[in-house]
Amino acid sequence: MKVLYEFIPKKNFLDLAEEIKDMLDGWNITDSASGIPAPSAAAVACTLKTKYPEKLSYPMLITNYKGPVEVAAAAKACEAVGIDGMIPDPGDAPRYGHAIKTNRDGSCELLTDEEQFENYRRSTGPAENVRDFLREVAKVNDLKLGCLVTARRPAEDAIARIKEPWDFCFFLRLDEQSLPKLKEVASACKDLGKSIFPYFVVETPKNKKILERIGWTSTAIMENAVEFAEKLEGVVDGIIATCLGDLEGDKKLLELLQKVRG
């Protein structure tokens, strides 16, 4: 099972990548998480792929912060370098300015009303619109595009989404209760020939308040992380390990997950 790492890039991202590279099979790179400017996921992905070509690289493409030209430019850069896949998603509200809605035809509009933004953000259409814009208008044809599916919705909804022209998916909110749902969705992915990677969120004393603030339950705690991960072997293509900003926790988790990596 592949072990990916949710990579939150900062100014020293190259130093961190060098430190942890031998403990992982690839990176899922955040894109200015929480709307706060950070090194671009596309730029970081291209840099890491060039430096570590054997590692998988899956950058997020948060579209609320970008107009259509920049959305397509980021995707084309990743396509040119041979990035393994990209995940378009509206994401959070930008810290500065207003969210930008990109439509299927390449037109766009600013979302200045808070209620309008929340309705847009929580719908499934935005990612599909960006995907179709990239494929049909910008002609990004060689880059795999993935979607997010969540345990909050019925398995049938996730499977229906995956049956659309997505190449792979990431599964959100995995815990003991949602494990049967993951297995059902993963079985459908296998039938469709599409990869699935669940986020593997481990609670630590440092990130507990973050989990409470965003309303997430953890997948595991450090003490049972390996035991839970073993339940996923043969079910999913890999996991995305994260302690949600607890860097020392991340390093410890990656060390533990060597037992299931392969």
C-alpha cells in the first residue's frame, strides 16, 4: 500500500521534503490552505517531481483563488512536467479579495455574497465545471484529474461521482464508522479501474483543537494508527497520512506507517 503525505508547503519546503522523502511514496500538496497565501501547489509539485521523479505527486488546484487563465496555466505546468494527477476543488474563502467562480466555458464571476459563496463551495458542480473547462476549452488532456468524495454522503453518491470522467479520487472523513462505506466505494473504484486514496488523519495533542474547530473526527490516534492502516491493505491504493499541521506528529506517523508501506 502506498503512503502519501499531505504536504503543507512553506518557505523551507525543499528542506522538509529532503528530510522525509525516504519515508513516503508521494505527496498530496495543499494549495494555500485556508485561503492563506503559501507556495503554489502546482509550483511545489513540479519542483518535487523534477527533484524526486520516482515519487507520486498530487497537488490540489484550489479554484476560488484563481481566474480561468491561472487555473489552466497551473494545470498545463503540471501536465508538462508529468505530474501524476491534480485535484480541482473550490476550497476555502480567500484571505484577500473574493472567491472566483470558473464556469465550464471559461467565463468567470466574483462571489461577493457570503451565502452565495457557501452554497457554491458546498455543491459538487464547481469541480466538474473546472474539469470540463480544462478538458474541453483549455485542452489539458494528458493530466489526470481527480475528485474528492466524502463519508458524509451516501456511498451511492460517491460512486455516482466517480463514474463521471474523473481519473481517481480522494476519500474524506475516514474513521471506524465510515470504514464500511470506504470499502464499498473502493470496490466500485476497482471495478472502474480508478485509484482511491483516503485521507488518514491522526489526532495528536497538538492538533486536537484544530480537529474540533473544523468539525472532523480523526481516523486514528498514534497508538492505533498501524492497526487501522492494516485494515486498508488490499482495499485502497494508498493512504494520505496527516496530523493536520503537527509536523513532529507527521514524522512520527510516517515512521510508524513503514510497517504497511509497500
